[in-house]
Amino acid sequence: MKKTNASILVIDDQEDILFAAKMLLKKHFENIYTLTNPKNVVELLSKSTIDVVLLDMNYRIGFEDGREGLYLLKEIKTLSPKTIVILMTAFGKVETAVEGLKSGAFDYILKPWDNEKLLNLVRQAVSKSRKEQKKLIDVATTDDFFIGNSEAIKKAYLLADKVAITEANVLILGENGTGKFVLAHHIYLQSERKNNAFIPVDLGSLNSNIFESELFGYAKGAFTDAKTDTPGRFELAENGTIFLDEIGNVPLHLQAKLLQVIQTKTITRLGESKARPLNVRIITATNLNLKQEVADKNFREDLYYRINTMKIVLPPLRERNEDKIPLAHYLLQKMMAKYGRDEIAFDEKSLEQIEKHAWNGNIRELENRIERAVILCENNHITVSDLDLEQITTYEDNPDDIQLSAIEKAAVEKMLLKNNNNISKTAEELGLSRGALYRRIEKYNISTN
């Protein structure tokens, strides 16, 4: 039997699980990697191309809520968007796995698994990964970068291009959804460090208990679950760039530790006393007014000046009126490629609505609305009702769960209708297993009669 040329990574803290998975998968796929320590996944992804990750959701004794798995899922999808993630969970923890599906996981499987079911799921995931890779190649051959024509955004990118060729620390300010990650990555790509690592870290989602181990690394035996010497994110970014997003949310007592790293250009792993030299370019971002945070004693003034060698402010979309329509067309092309659609266009009223809408959620909200419209539109024309802007006029801190659930439900309903409730055909067209489709039907209480 010829093996499929694919790379599969299995992450689980139980050696017997890893052994069983490797024995099964190596008969069918060329490259099988295993990790007992989830912290090492960032290093592996920076060195190897992984098609599919089988990811356990719990790693520490006494912590079985799946939070670590969900956090790691987000990290994997950020570092390697084309990598497909399948969650592994025990019976009774399905609710958390479903939350993982909303966060970008392909599917989940219960432990102990059925070998044939696992193989079929991995094969589907490999196929999905191949499609994602093709999309990335297609996108790379086009001008897949939108800046805009408003003076504020052009000024921000002009400043970014000037500072990119230097070693200066950069602070990016802007509301949620204005494109801070995109700008940080742009600076990295224009810099002399572009051939080395770009390590993004969402500080807002890092629990304070794991803050130091994640950023600074740890020595074997530093704490109960420290089974091997493990580098932190700063070390993984050596000679490259680290992007610290949501830096305004870091507690005061941890700000002091960040400051020490920036001042001394060294890192000390937990459980070690010897400092390691560090050569990293630091880009930070926040949606908070850091000057006010400093005045309110919520943010250290010395840290503020250390990260603020160069400040770049991204304008909200409401101040970029001339960019709304061109940006909408750009995002439409992006979503058409994502869903394999073509020749979709906005009708006149929908464009008027896009131009008038406040877009308090900025580019992220616009992208979500257009994704919904591409899924729902009939006759390849996007209408005002497809955008559904009347119901979403404000932006919550994290609207993704609500909006993505609505998108997913609408997609399932539409495909079932198209296929006359044929489960197998619908699952195939949606890129899901039959089991995954049944779970979504139950979750959203969709009628199949």
C-alpha cells in the first residue's frame, strides 16, 4: 500500500496514546511526528511543514477544562493557517471540543478512537490541507495586500516602511479589528530579519500562571509538568521578530519582567539562574490608550517608553470612508477564493449600506459580514439582507463566537436545502465528516425532515 505524502503531528502528554497513533498512522502517511510537550509545537512549526495536527485538549493533571487545548489551537492556526487541526478529547468533554470547532478546528474525535474512523478523518484533513495550500499559492501570485487611499492609512504604512529597515521597537495603536497584526507582519517582511522567525503572541489570552513559562521558557524540573528543557517565545524568535499583541492587558507585576528582558536583552528560563543573550526585534500592539493607562497607574511608564521608540496609529474604518468600498471588493475576492465561488457581486443598495455603516468592529466586522454574504447570497448577487447589517450595528469585545455560529448554521442549512437533505453529499461539499455534520445539525437544531 502506497503511503500518502503528508506530515502528521500528534500532541498528547500520554506516551501510550502517542505510540498507538504513530503505529497506526505511519502505515498510511510518510511523516509522523509526536510531542508530549505542547510548548514545543511552535518550534516544530517554524522548522517543518505540518499538514495535520492531532491535538489533545488537556495537558496538566487537575486541569481538564480544555483551555490549554483551545489556546494551543489558536496558536497553531496563527503560526500555520494551512495546517488542519483535529481535536482529541475524552467522552464527556464534547462541549469544549465544539467550542474548538468554532475556533477553527476541522473536527474532533473521542478517545479511545476507532482506528478506521481516525484514518478517514485524517485523510479528509489532509485533503483539506492540500486545498488550503493551493489557496495560499494562488493568493501569493496576486497582489494580496490592501492598504487603501485615505491619508491616515497611507501615513501609517509610510511610517511603517521607514521604521521597518531599522531595529527600533515599534508600538502599534488602534481599535480592535483595524489590522494591527497585518501591519506588524508587514514591518517584519520589510525588515532585514524577514528570513528569520516571526513569532506572534496574544498576551491578552495568556493566563498569568503560564506567562513566564510561555515567554521565557523553563528548565526541566522547574515545576511539576516541566519534563524537558523548553525555550520560550522570545528564544524562538532569536534573530527574528516577536509580536506582542494586547500588551496593555499585561498585569503590572508581569510588566516588570518584560521590562527586564527589553532592557538587558537577555532571557532567563524558569528554573535557571544564567541569563541567555537575546537578539530579537520587538513589535507590540494594543487597543488601549497607554498614556492614560500610565496616568492611571495601570501601565509602567518605563516600559511604555521602552516599547514606544516608534509609535504607529491605525485609524478606525469610520475615518476611512473612501476605503470602505474598495476594501469590501478586496475582501469579497478573498472570500470567493476561500469558498470556491466566482462572479459574485454587490448590488447597488448593499454598496450604499457598506458606505453608510459605522463599522464599529472595523475591518474584522466588515470581513465577517462579507463572509456571511458570500455563503448566503443567491444568483451571485449580494443584497442588504445578505449582509445583515441592521442586526449588527455595534461591536462587542469578542463577537466572533456569535457571528461565526450564525455563518456556520446558515451554511449548513443552505447546503442541506441544495442537496435535498442528503447527509453524505452535504457533508462532502462542506468538507465535513458525516459525524461532524450530524453534530452541527444537533447543535443548531436544524430540521432535516
